[in-house]
Amino acid sequence: MAKKPETNEKPKEEEKPFENTPSELDDLTHHELRLMFERSAEAVLFAKNIQWGSVGSSLLVMAVFIALVMFGKPSDGLANILGVATIVLAGGVIFVLTLYQSWQYNEISRIVELEKHFSTLYRKIRDVKSRREGNFHRYTLLLFMAGIVVAGAGVTLYVIKQVL
């Protein structure tokens, strides 16, 4: 009799049967929580939109500063004003980014509290992506956005310095 070939596969763990426990809330309260959840989710998306818009707008303004310096041959005074404006703009945008990031954190905390009152099936599906992973993505993007603004400011200041 032939031997079974050995495999390195581990036996699959048997999945425990899942039993959904519905929300214990009455319909009106459940509707209120869903409305609050939707508003918080919209607020998070709005804040993300503002963040990306701020980054894009600041880079556009910095590109205009570069164009003014390259094609307009400004005086030393105007070049200094553009340099200071670049630094102030970058600082302001980074402040806005962190402000909206903290707002998102508050809204996400509200969502987490609301989710505790939904069914176990909802929570099981929601937990497919861990909170730690979501936070990692969120703060990585924040650092990326701030880095882009700082890099844009650096390029703008470099061009202003080189032209003069």
C-alpha cells in the first residue's frame, strides 16, 4: 500500500458556527444611531477632502510663486515676500492637516462607540480590517501629505534663491 505524500499544510481550523445577535435597540433609537453614524462618516470624508484640497491648493500657489520668480524677474523685496509667504503657507497647511486629522479621530471614535450597539454580524464584518491597520494608513497619509507640502516649499525656496 502506498504512503500518503506528506504535506506541510496545517489542518484548517474548523470555523465555529457564527450566531448573529441583532441589535437590542428599538427601531427609533436604531435609526438615530444610523443617522449619527452616517453623519460621522460624511464628516470624515469631508475632512479628508479638505486635507487633499489643501495640499493641492498649496502646491498650486507655490507653482505660481515659482512662475512669478522665473518669468517676472521680481525685485529682492518681492522675492523675500514670496519666500516668507511660502513658509507661512506651508506652516498653515500643515496646521490645517493636523487639525482635520484630529477631527477625523474624534469622528472615528464616535463611530466606534456607535458600532457597539449594532449587530454582531455588522461588527464581525467591520473588524475585517483592524483598527491598528487603519490608523497606520491614516497617519502614513498624513505624514505623506505634510512631506509633500514641505518638499514643495523647499523647491519653491530653492528656485527663489537660485533666480536671485
